[in-house]
Amino acid sequence: MLDEYCERLGPGLWAEPVNALTNLVFILAALLLWRLLQQQYPQRRPLSLRWLIVLVASIGVGSGLYHTFATPWAMWMDVIPILIFQISLLWTYLRRLAGLGALVSSGLMMLFMAANYASGLVPDWLNGSMMYAPAIASVLLLGLDHARRQSCERWLLLGAFAVFCVSLFFRTLDNQWCEIWPLGTHFVWHVLNGLVLYLATRALITVRGAFQ
Ligand SMILES: [Zn+2]
């Protein structure tokens, strides 16, 4: 049994009910994104955007499993969809929105993967939040590019970055505040990240002409 979070006091399926149930936010985000995609693309919906929405829902399912079972296999169910989402969003942005070639995009992706590997070397720093450093840095860089490049909903990605900063703050302090607030603050990370994923994916769905 893995006990990473403040809310969990022991083994058992239902030892983190709030951390488990707040993953429904990701399902809600996926449903809202799907409705938006239908509005933006009434006929042919781009596969890369459908894929991102499926991943948002998968993140909710994987994280829900992890906070329910708290076992190593469930941890991978949590980690893998998040990583695939990051890679997919980054690749789609670089190729479709930034219009970069396959070679340059692949180089940047490798840089991102190397940064992920490096941040994984210090798993205990900041209550495990160091592993999100490459993700938050990428959202900031893409956000600056998006704000400069787009005219429609241009602040969406920088908005996602701002919410991500707040959610990472609550994730990092989960165990520190445990004595005075036994529920912990990890559930705030879930709820705000539902918003982060919604804003980041919306930024790609609302761009006109990138997926023709
Ligand atoms: Zn979680």
C-alpha cells in the first residue's frame, strides 16, 4: 500500500474518499470539452483533439483508481495517462498551432522528456511536486506563444498556467498542513487541475484553421 497523501490513514479501498471522488472533475471537464468540440467542428472532428479529450477522461479514471487502491499498479494507471496527455498536447501544439516541422518538434519533445527524466531523479523534493516542473514550464512557454500568436481566446493557456501554479501549491503543501487540516489539500489539486486541463485543451479546440 502506498501512503503518499494526508487524507489516507491506512489501507483499504475507501480510505481517501475525497481524493477519489474529486476525480469526477476530470470527467466533467472531458464532457464539457466534447460539447465544445461538437460546436466548433459540427462535421469532421480532428482525431488529435478527440484523443486529448479521451485522455482527460482517462486521467480522471486513472487517478480515481490510484486514490482508491493505492497500489503500485494503480499508481501507474495514474501516472501514464497524465504523461501521455502532456506529450500529446505538446506535440499537437508544436505541429498544428506553432506550425513547426517534424524534426524541430521531435527535438523539443526529446528535451521535454529529458527534463521529465531529470525531475524524476529528485522524487522527494517538494512532496513529489518536482516531477511537474517540466509540465508547468512548458505551459508557461506555450502560453506566452499562444497569447502572442492568437487573437481569439488568447489568454487561455496563460490562464491554465496561473491555475496550475495555485494547484501545484496545494499539492505540495498537502502533508505539511496535515496536523491542522486532517483532510489534506490534495483534493484541491484535483479540482483545479480539472480546470487546467479544460483551459489547455480548449485553447487547442478554439483555434481556427489549425486542423484543416
Ligand atoms: Zn491525486
